[in-house]
Amino acid sequence: MDWTSLIREVPDFPRAGVAFKDITPLLADADGFNAAIEAMAMPWRGIALDAVFAIESRGFILGAALARALGLGFVPVRKAGKLPAKVHAQEYALEYGNDRLEVHADAVAPGARVLLVDDVLATGGTLAAALALARAQGALVVGASVLLEIPSLGGRERLDPSVVLEVAIPG
């Protein structure tokens, strides 16, 4: 099955000029969703990892399923003000504004080997912020896994080249 066809583009959302990648049809299709998670998991099977750091909000869906598929713990990387305990915070820019991500300061032990997960690599701001948050905890970021990439926005260039990036749907 061509599960990639289940991702639709919505023009001018959330603002004019942005072409939003809507993954909800993919999530609603059991076979498509399973195929997407398997495509995201495949490069990481057999790699020593301790946890998935998944970015709010669509990254949570993919990250939780990926953590389960790989037998790993799940760490939510949330938008500001959503976590109840002490947090590390990181500001970042995205293609249509600025935001801030937070993670519990005790989410993983120093030296934990983690995988960053998000749905779309656009400008790279959210992945770069998640990388900074993981490193603030003393975690070793082994790599990043995203469902799809929008190469024209240059996100890959913003990432630390030492982090292995795997994209399920190459751009």
C-alpha cells in the first residue's frame, strides 16, 4: 500500500502562505499508520536506545507508537507551561512564529541514549530545541526520526550534523 498518499496538504493553514501537512488521514488508517511507524522504526532496530523524546503535539502520537514498537520509554517534550515539575526550557523559531519547549528536568538519567521524534522537519527549530533540551539533561542524542521533511525550508541545515536524521518519507 502507498501509505504516503494518506498525507494531505492544506494550503494557507495555520496562516497564509503555509502549506500544512495533515497526517490525520494517515493516523485514521490502521494499515497506513502501522506502515508509517514501521518505516520510522526500521532504521533504529538494533541500535542501543533508552527513550524517545517526542515533540508536542503530533510528534506525541508518532513518538508513543515508535517507543512501543522499539520497546523504549517515552518522554514528552511539551509546549511551555504544560509540565507540573521542574523543567528545562528552550526557545525556538518556527516557520510562522516563535515558541518554547520544555521537558521535565529528571526525564532521563545523564548518559541516557535518546531518539528525537517529530512529525515534520520544516525549519528545524523544534528538533534543534529538543536536541538542546535532551543535552541539558546529559542525554546522548543518538538520532532523530521524522515522518516527512520539507527540504525547501532548510531544516536539515539547522541540525547538528553529529545527529543521525532518518526521514520516513524523503523530500
